[in-house]
Amino acid sequence: MILQKGDTLFRQGESGPLYHIKSGMLKIVRVHEDGSQLLVNVIVPHEIIPHHSLISPNPYYGTALALTTCEIEVLSNKEWYRGLEEDPERFRAIALQLQLKLQMMQQRIDQLTEVSPAARLNRLQEWFDAYIQPASLTDLLTQGEIGQIIGLRRETVNRLMRNPRR
């Protein structure tokens, strides 16, 4: 399956299959009752999502939106979970995938603990550069979303981006 930038893969609260991201990037947003959205995760190539359903099925925690053109493989729940029962070694593969995601989340926490806002923004840009070259961070995320991911107000992100010296 191919998703174009802005397409929705799944919606918060729905249930459905797992997905293997072959290429591209997605964002996961939580939609609140008032319609506001909070960016909670960025999904990169080779991940299988949703992470919280790798061992047992659960409704989708958030809404998945394509940040770039994505190639996605749909994984049948029936086959996925039956495969786990038949081959316990697959649990090791899942554990390794979750370990990599935890390491990625630790990097994001490190970004949040940088002393200066400019350093936070620079670290986030460096991380994204590994996945999005030659595009820029602002090609994929709004200033508000950038602020959400590094713990800054949108206005601060705007000011930092206008100042090339940061």
C-alpha cells in the first residue's frame, strides 16, 4: 500500500491490522475531545505499528498520518498472532524492535533535557536529517508539532527558526 503525505493510515480508537513501514515516515497524534491534536510519536522505516499491539490486539492509541510518501505492508492480525504462537522466536524479534524504539524515545528525552531551547531544536533536526534528507524538518512538521516534540512553545520555535545562528 502506498500513502501520500497527509493520508491517514488509521484513526484513534479504531481496531485493525498491524502495519510494517517499508519506507517513509508517519506521525502519531492523539486527538482530544475538543478536536485539538498532540503529536506523540514519529514512526520511521522498518517499524511495525502499533507497538502496543505487537503481542496482543488493542485499539489504535492515536491517529497515524503520513509525513512523507510511505510504502506500507498490511499484516493480517490472524496470521501475525498465530505466527507468534507457532514460533516463539518471533517474541525475540518483537523485543528487539521495542528495544530500538525505547532507544529512540531515550534520544527524544535527551533532546528535552538539553539546557537551551536552541540545542533542543538542533538535536531534533539532526535526528530527522537521518531520515528526511534533503527535506527539512519544517517540510514535515508544523512549528507547533516541533514544539510539542521538544517541549517548547510554538512561538519559541518560530523565533529560533528565524534566527539562523540559533
